[in-house]
Amino acid sequence: MRRPVFDPPFIRDVGRTVNRGRGRLATAPLCALLIFAGYTALTHSATAQRRGDEVVLDHADSLVGMELAGEPVRQLIGNVQFTQGSMVLNCGRAIQYLKSNKLYFEGMVQIRDDSVRMVGQRAVYYPATRTVEALDRVLLEEGTTTLQARYGTYSADDRLAFFRDNVVVADTSGVLTAQEVRYDRDRQTIVADTNVRIEDSRNGIVTLSDHFENDKAKKYGKWTGNPRLLQASGGGNAPAETLHVSGATMESFGDSSRRLVVTDSVRIFREGLAGSAGMAVFHLERDSIALYREPYLWYADEDGAENQIAGDSLTMTFRDRFADNVRVMGNAMAVSEADSVLGGRYNQLAGQEIFMYFDANRISRIEVRRTATSLYYLFEDGAPNGLNKSSGNEVTILFLEGRLESIKLAENVEGKYVPERMVAGKESEFNLPGFRWRDDRPEHIR
């Protein structure tokens, strides 16, 4: 779109008066009147030929003819209104440039084009392209959508709006802020750039990115350029309880039952909980997150010991925005530190499915299904006492206040105890197939 070309502040030196007051003719020479009328007719005729709709002055309390830099102009003051086709333009004062075919407005400028309303303190209108440029507290309204900024343009021919400099877009779904926004009325799309921030108050979500595209008709949104998602509990007043998510691309699908999909280098962080994956799917209405493509999850237990979970896919369901249960499908494995002092000792669970249940954000039960195997290190009065390895079709582990209480196995149960003298210094030899321990736990995402 055309960059803004604004004239100097409104000219109060009216120069040579041609017409003043309401319907009164001044005593200017007849030749000046003829020149003025000739330029007016020429401009209107050219516009009508090009556009098929003429720029019409509907009203002004005062009209003054004058010349600026060799160009005849009309200065209009008080309740000014122009129309051109579907465009209706109102302001307090205006200058109409008859040769260059543009109009300068100031003083509570309002432009309407069918269902669109645009206001600002100053504006320039180009009849040839039916484009308006506005400055100072610019506002555009259409239906439930509003755009505000310090500068904005609107093209009636293309039905496009461009806003920049502290842009705020608001509708029923939330509030977007950015440095630049493009709005396509026909396609119902919004494109935002630079410092994009979107607040979704209904779901308590804030997204940040460098670039955002939204297709309202398709109910689709896309974030690129370091996209991040934040979801706070307790109204956002507890930073430690805020869920942080980042990735290369973030997409939104649907409206009422919306899905958010984050892909490539996905990182998840919350105090006591972290994760990584190639893709994450958020089902906002169901309050759940599904991780795919080498998902990995870290969480801390009641004593602060770290636990890690991996599998082919991993789904977390939340209650009051805290983890309620975790389901790991395919090559599932859960690993935890057996002792923070004795390095290399990890309690391990493996199977095709692992279900973990939480109570008040503490682990309460773990169920391992299909080819379940458990490996636990034993301690007696705090001293290491070997390990126990068991297998069966199912393993159920119960916790009391976040601490291990019992392990139960069912169907085709096999078990083996390995004494400490055979374990010490050889812990890695007893690790279950597929064991791994990662030290790249995601931290706060900025």
C-alpha cells in the first residue's frame, strides 16, 4: 500500500476567497469562479470515467476556494461530508486538491464503507484508488472485530486494511497486539508481524511469536518465528505454575473444541514438569496434551527426585491445570533415581503401556500393561541391598503421599533378587532394554 503522504497542518490562511458561508457567494472576480468550476468539473469527470462513481461533496458549513503551490483547492469547514460510491467520509475540516485529486481531512475523521467504519484524527483520501490513510488513534470496526493503531490504511477497492505501530486487534476470541497487521475483509484473514502477542481469556492462554496468520473462515491459525505458549493457573499470578510450550511452528484448528498443534523441537516446561517431542497436540476443551515423535517427559516426585518417561506416544490429562494422569503407548519406559548419592542406580518400569495417576500433583499409582517388567533397587536402613527384577503381564505400583508403598504383579509372574555384592559397580549391566537417562531437561522458555 501507498506510504503516508500528509500535508502540513490545516491551512488557516484561506488566501483568495471564492465561496464562503452557507450558500453565499463572495465578491471574487468572475474568472476565479470559472477557473475553480472548471477544475472541479474536470476532476469529477475524470474520476467518474475511471471509477464509475464521482466524489460528491454532500455538505460543509463553510467552503473557501483558494490556491496552494499553484494548485486550486477547496477548503471546507464544519460538518464536512463526501461520498464516493459506497464510501462516506466525514470530518470537521477538509482540503480538496482539485488537480492532484486527493482530500486531506482532520478533526474526528470518520470513513464508512458498507459494514466497515474507520476513524482517526487526520487522514488523506485518494479517490482514484478509493484508499484512505489515517493517523493518530486510528480505529477500524467491522462486526465484533476492532483494529486500533497509530497509523492505518484502508482500500475500498481491494477491501484490505493495513495497520502499524502499536496495533491492537480485539474480537470475541481474544486480544492480539503487534507492530503490523494486515486485514483482508473478503478472505477474512489477519496477518500480524513483530512482537505478536495473543491473549485467549477463555482458555487462559497467551501466545507469543514473530509472525501470526489467522483464517477466520477456515477457523485456522498459524504462528511462526519463535512461537511460545503460556497457560497460567490461578489467574496467572503464580509464575511457577505457568505452563510454557515452544516449537518451530504452532497451529490452531477449530473454534469451540479447538486443537493447538506444535511441531519441531517441542519443549514443555512447568515447575516440576517438563517434556520434549517432535509434535505436541493440545485439546483445549479436554484439557489434555498428546506428545508424538520421540516424546520424553520429566517430573519431580515428593522428595525432589527426578523421574523420566518415554514411549512412542504420550498423553497427559490435566485437572485444574495440574497433571491428573499420563498414558504412555508403545515401548513405554519409566525411570527414576533410586538414590541421589549412589550414582548409576535407576528404578525402571517397561511395557507396551504405562498409566500414571496423580493426586494433588503427586504420583499415586502406576500401572504397566503387556509384557511388564520392573527393576527396583533395594535399601535396608538406608544402605544399598541389591535389586529386585520382576516381570508379568501387569505391574501395579501404589504410592502413599508420593512415596512407594507396594508393587503388585499379575499373570505369568517371574521374579529375581540380585544381592548387593553382584550389583555394586555393575549397575549398568542390569538396566532394562531401551533404558536411557537424559540430562537435557527443558528449563524456563523465554
